[in-house]
Amino acid sequence: MMAYTRLIVLVIMFEVLITAVAGLGVYFGFSIFPYFQSQATGSAVQTVGFNATIPLYMPSLSDLKIPYTYLQSGAQAWGITAFLVSATIIGLQSFVRGMYLGGLKSWVLNRKIVPLVTCGRRYFGDMAAWSIFQSVIGTFIVFLAAAFSPVGLVLMIALLFYSLTPYLTVLQNITFSDALAKAPRMFRRYFGTMLPLALLAMLCTLVISLFRSLTPPWGYAVPLFAYACIGTLLIGELMRKLAAKLLLDGEQVQDHPQDQTLGEIRPRRMVNATIVLLVPLLIAAGIFAVSGKHLSAFEMRSKKQFDGISYTTNFSDVFYASSQKYTAYEWQTSDYSIAISLPDLSGDQKPDELRGIADITWQVNEEIRTVNGNSTQIDVKPIMRKSRLMYRLVRETASNGSFYYSSMRGSASILQGGERMREPLSIQIMVSGDGSHIFAMQYPARFGIAQVFRVSDDGRFLIPGTSQMNPMDFHAYWFTAEQSTENLLDLLAAKNKPNDIATINRAYLALACALQEGDGRMVISLLETMRHAGVSVKAPDWDERTWTNNLHDRYKGASLQMTLDLLTKAGVQGSYESKELLDKSDEKVGVYRFEVPFPDGMLPITYTESKNDGKLLSLNVLD
């Protein structure tokens, strides 16, 4: 039993190492071949479904499609670093595989426990040759399968006929080339013998793969331990059956000549206890690494804290009135803050990437369970939490040539903490080119972000669009050294540039929002659009600057909370309720009036529309 325990520890140790390196790859921006396919492509750390496979050469979580990290890995990043790290991993994998199969062989054939490091040195060359052969052919198959799937499928089946190569190398002590030449013939001859064991292996891996749907980190830890144990027993049984069949066919199965001088390792209680103790310690290390917490070791710089505010999109009146073309925000204040370490970005020389660990205080929707007798009530409430964020921000170029930093091509993840999240969450981070504005967008991992994540033309602000589904689940946070009304109105003006109205009917709602948000450019654009559509418009003949200055002046002296409360009216429903002026209306035309509130008073809007088809006929601003 101790012989298998040593090998199980070896498997777990290697898998934990890959887990740690996978996290480093996300943090520093490199991919790991051949393990990149097993990294998470998002923060949806809970995986559904099942996977049945056959463990070959050494159990690996990649067999079960279990991610090696819960961090968002984003797009695959190749380069000199990825090549060097991947080459090192393949070399180490070859050495460990030699240790593993050599140790299994000695136990299966002679019930001997031999030095594993010596086995690794002995079979390293042949295992490295097999790894390179398998990687090259595997890459070739992937490209062919993408271009013409039938050819890729045929090559995958053909590669299966060579799958016994490492086993023959170890069991018969022959070279890689000799084992490669013999493998197809042996595979065909022993297929019937190996089939029942293969079916059993698929059943076992199917059951193990079901555990990956457990909540983090158990969706990683339980399959790691179970697969290391069961996979080792299955591979040992395969080698035993294969050795027996080779002997029956008169094939040579024997120890390497040098094995006679190795001697057998005699078990010692202290050594055995240490090996057993390593199992839970390594599992704990894997849990620590899969969450990305080990990356904190690279965060040595002091952090600066910034206070923040939150804003979300909503199914507002203007959103519906504009046929979903006009986005407005709902604002909220609380004790939001972020502690982050950023380099000096005020100069002309700017780094290509920003990376680090930030501490953020924000709201997270959590399940609150209340037990009343035999019943349990589950409520979902926003709870203030302090979370840790890993980020790697890539320098981007805005429309006007300015720089900003974004995690869209980089990576950002919420490190697991004490949160009891209702569902897995993702995070995107954006920093203005001068580092004065920091934005974080929190959203459910099951939603896409590409159509929602928008940055202003000058790269200063995050201006999210409205999601067509559950827009209130996208929470944006804005952190800066000193929040001002001028910054708020500048963000809203930038947000309005991609806004539009698809119909003139009810266009007064978009106008009310533009007035509320102090955007003179949008006000003039809407007034001109209505005039061109035949609407009789009466409004001050001001240019963009005059409109903007007039509207901004209305907010002077107001507190931040009052300003945000008023700006929120543009992003919700029922803020601008019209009242019909009955003395001026008739059966065909209705005359209506509503007011846009400002700190210094109300700004009135009067409009008329047809009662038959709702067509807007006239509009009067500041009458």
C-alpha cells in the first residue's frame, strides 16, 4: 500500500505544481502547453456535466477537463515566456512520468519499492521523446480537426494505436523508437484484454468528474485526490495485465540490468508517516493555489486607498422610449473603496501592463438562510464585503489616441474569500491613462460582457451599455481621489456619445435625460433631430457650450449625494411624469407638461402630441 501512496503523492505534487504555474500564467500573461486547455476561461468556477476518460501514463486533472485555476485566463498568450515555461513543464512532466511508471513497474513485477528519482533519470529521455511526439501530433490533429474534422478524427484514432509506447518502454526496457514501432501491433493483439479495464476506467472517471460541480474549492480538491488514487490503481492494473500478456507471448519483461544494483527501499515508520501526511498538506496547497491566493507573494508595493461610488443600468423610461438606444445610469453611494498599487502614470513613459492584488469594498449578492422550525427561508440580499482582486491590465488605445488600461485582453478575478455569493461572479477592471480614475465592473459569470463594456473616446471613463438581459446585474464602481460634479457630468457626456433615439415619439424623455445630465451636445442633437422630423421646437438658441455651462451651473453648490439623486432620475422609471393641461388640450391633440429637477429649481418642458397615434407635434423648453 505504501508503494501506491508514494506514487499518489507524486501525482498530487505535480498537479499542485501545475496549478500554481497556471495561476502565474494568468498573472504574468503566458499560457502553458499542453495544459492551457484546462485553465478556466472565465470565473464560472463551478463546472457542470461529466467526463469519461481513460487515465494514461499518469492521472491528470486535464483528463477530466477540470481547470487548474479559478482565475480568468482570457485569451491564450503565446511568446518566448510561454515557450520556455511550456518546455520546462514538458521536461519536468517527462521526468515525473518516468518516476511514476518506473515505480509502478517495480511494484507490479517484483513487489519492490525502488528510488523514484533513479527511475526518473533512467526513463527521462524516452519519456521526453514520447511527450514531444505526442505534443507535435496532438497540435497537428487540432489544426486538422479545425480545418477538416474527419481527418482530425482519423488521426486521433491512429494516435491511439501508439498509446502503449511508454508502457512498453518501461516494461521491456527498450528505446522509444523500438517501443513506438511495436506499439500498434501490441495494441491490436491485446485490445480484447484491455477493453474491460478501459470500460471500468471510464466508469470510474465518469463518477469522479461529477464532483467537479461541487462548490469551490471542493470541485478541485475532491477530484484531485480521488483521481490520483483511483487512476494510480487503474494504471497499475493495466501494467500488470500488459506484463502478463507479454510474458505469455514470449516477450521480454524484466528489470533493467541496473535495477539489480539499486536495492530495495525498506519502509520506515517516520518516512511512511511523512508520506501519508503529505497528502492532506498537498491538497491544502492545491486549494490555496487554485484560488490564486499564492499570487499575493508578488504584491510587495504599498497600496493607496480610493473612495468610490456605484452606478448601474436599468430598464429606464428613456431606454424603452428610445427603442433601447439610450443608456442612462442609476447612482448609489456607500462605503465603497479600493486599495490598489499603481505606478506613476502621469509621465510620457507608460508600462505596457499593470498587475497586482487589490482590496475592494463593495456589495455582493449573497444568500441569507433563516431557519424557522422545520422550514428554511432563503433571501438574496446585497451585503457589503471586502474582497481581493487579482488584475493584469493591458494598455489600450482610445479613439482619440489616449491610453488606458483594461482587463478585457488581460485578466481580472475575484479571489475566493468569505463571500457566500449567490452565483459565480466575474470582474472587469479599467484604469484611465493617468491613473486618476479606476473602474471595476462586477457581473454574473454566466453573462457576456463584450457588448456592455464600453470606454469613453478619451479613455478616461468606463461607460457601460445596457444589457438586453438583467441589466441591473451589472454593477460598475468608480474610484477616484476626489469625486466632483464636473467629473460626473463629463462621464455622462462621454456616455451619451454612442446614445441615439430610434423614434421621435416620446423623444422628450431623451431630452429630459440629456438636460438632467448636463450634456449640451446631446440637447442640441435631440432638438435638431426633432426639428428635422417636423416637430415644432421652441427652445433657447444656444450653442453647445452655452447649453452645457447653463446646465452645469444649475448643479453648483449641491452636495454629491443630491447631485447623484438627481442624476439617477434619468436612469429609472417614473421620474418625469407628465400632466395634461386640460384647458389647452382637445379631443385630437393633448398638451402636456413636466419638469426636470435641479438643485436651483425646476426646468419645465411642455409638449403636444396626437392622441390618435402618439406622434410628437411640438415641444417647448424653458418656456
